[in-house]
Amino acid sequence: MSKTNNNINFLDLVPGRKCNWDKTEDGKMFLLVPRFKNRWLKKFALNMGKSEFVRLYLDNNGARVWELIDGKRTVGAICDLIQEQPGDKLDQPEQRVSFFMGMLKKNDFITLLEEL
């Protein structure tokens, strides 16, 4: 996504996952984020018995959004599906989901591509 093109509607972008994730036995979802990018630090940490990944736990709303990211749905479609799901409804879903997607993108956990 080009920073110079301001004509792109964020709700029309398609998010895709870039990191692994899992759930605990009690259903809490977490992302598996690499602990180190430097291969020497990674090797040293593994030799010291440290895990290669850090678990980044998502709240209920974040988990609902993450489960809907499939590389095909737009951000706008995800907002609509969140509102249709049973449970708590989000106030200003487009704004909240867009902010969450922006944080995921900033931390390189997702890609955001233009819809084809």
C-alpha cells in the first residue's frame, strides 16, 4: 500500500494474516510473535531454554476480528460480520476495527491489500 495514495478507502482493503496463532485450553486466543529477529540472539535464546515466540493475547473483540481475517474479506465486510455475530455489539465498529487493523499492520502481523 502506497503512503502517497490517499484515495484508498481503508474499509475496502483486504487483510491477510502474517503470523501464527493458537488458543489456550480455556479458549483465549493468542498470536505467536517471534521473540528475536536477529538469528544470533535467537540461537542464543534457544540454547538458554527460552521460547522462540512470545504469546500476544487478544481480547474478545480482537479474537473475533482475527478469526474473520481470511485474505478474502474486506475490512468493511469484517465490520458487518462482527455486528451480525451474537454477543456484544461494538460501538462505532468501523472505527474500532480499522484502528485494530492499523495496529496489526504497524506491527507487521497482517498485510493490507487492495480488493481485486
